[in-house]
Amino acid sequence: MQEVQHRINLLVDGVPYLVEVTPYEFNTETRFKVSYNGSPEYIFTWDSELKRLAAIGDDAATLPDPLEVAIAEKLQAGKY
């Protein structure tokens, strides 16, 4: 899979976000490199407990929950 960056405009709780998404393959699954408004990069992958895509890694806790859910919904719907 060729890495191509996509941009999504989101409005979450009245706050505008410019989200940059780059899908890539990791061990035969699609993961996503995601940043918003110039933030550091987050990695999104499938979370079987949440039954949705979610940010992983040490910095995932710094991502606002409503924004994480909104990004996950767009990614799962293929709207990126």
C-alpha cells in the first residue's frame, strides 16, 4: 500500500480541527498515522475491546476523547 496523506475537516464540540491521515499496512492490517492542527502523530488501529479504531501508544491519552471518537468514525466509514 502506498502511503498517501488525506485531510479531513472536523468540527467537534464547536472546535475546528484539520486532521491529517495516512493509512499504511502493518502485519497485514491497515493502521493510520493521524495528526490534528499540527499535533504530534498518533497511530490508530482496531481495538477489539472498544470495537472501533482507537489511538494507541503512550501519547494516546493526550488525544481528547470526543476527537478520537470522531476521527475513528470517519476512518471506519472510509471518509478520509
